[in-house]
Amino acid sequence: MDSVRIAKVDSLLQSEISDIIKREIKDPRIGFVSITKVEVSKDLHVAKVFISLYGDEKSKQKTLDGLISAAGFIHNELKKRLRIKFIPEIVFKIDTSIEYGVHISKVIEELKEK
């Protein structure tokens, strides 16, 4: 499968998974989640869903646990919504790039003050 098609599937999955999490999942463990990126494997068997979580470490872990337990539900919802031949397995990964960016900004500000 070519990279343009994979990019389209990435974008489509990101949009649909975000909507499913926002509208369909009622798990109280799931707090505020932002999907930062989706990467589908070339064979379309696995979709890595990168998420940014907010809150303390305990609430982040609860949210991640809730999402992992909802992965099967999300997969089934995607089957209903999408007209693609194969719906990939959903794997959630925490994206720490936003936190890292905030950390770097703080370090730069501290260096400026000195």
C-alpha cells in the first residue's frame, strides 16, 4: 500500500477514534484524552494511536487502562463506520512530546533568567 493511502487511513482513523472516545465510550476511568497521531502499519494490521493525557500520573494510568479495555469496542465501532477492507488492531501509546516541549520551554526560561 502506498504512503498516500496509509496517510489517508491514518487521518481517517484519528478522526473516527477521537469521535468514538468522545461520544460513545462511557467509562468513568477515561479522562481528558487528545489523539495526537495515528500510525498504521503498511499491512494495515496494527494502528498505533498516540494519545496525550492530562492530569496526575494516577489519573493518566486510569485513562490509559480505560482506553486499553475499550480497544475492542473501538475496533467494532470502526467496523460499523468505515468502508475499508481491514480494520487494524488498536494499540494505544502515550505521546509525551507535549510534556517534553513544556519542560524544554521551562528550562529555556530558567536559562534566560540567569
